Amino acid sequence: MKAADVRAKSTDELKDEILVLKKQQFNARFQQATGQLENTAQMKKARRDIARIKTILGQRAQAGS
């Protein structure tokens, strides 16, 4: 997910997206622990997408105050 895509979404959509990404991250971590994870880059992508969304949300909150 690119930053431009994140900025185009509303705050509620971004919060929902964080929940989805956190579930994906949890599932990937669980699969890795059981030796079933084939694509290890999936964990890194989810972590970075969560950080990207949180950064945008923080910028919006700071601009609003």
C-alpha cells in the first residue's frame, strides 16, 4: 500500500484497515511459529503498512489540533 493510497482514505477506513492488517500479522506470526509460513515477506509488509497508516493518522491528528 502506498502513502498516496492511504492519504486518499478516510480516518474510519484507515482504522478498519489497521484491524485487518493486525489480524494478518497475527496469522502470519502464528504460521511462522508452526512452520507453515511460505512467504516471510508477508510479515514485513504488514508491519510496514501498519506503521504507514499510523503515521498518516498521527499527522492528521496533529494537523487537526
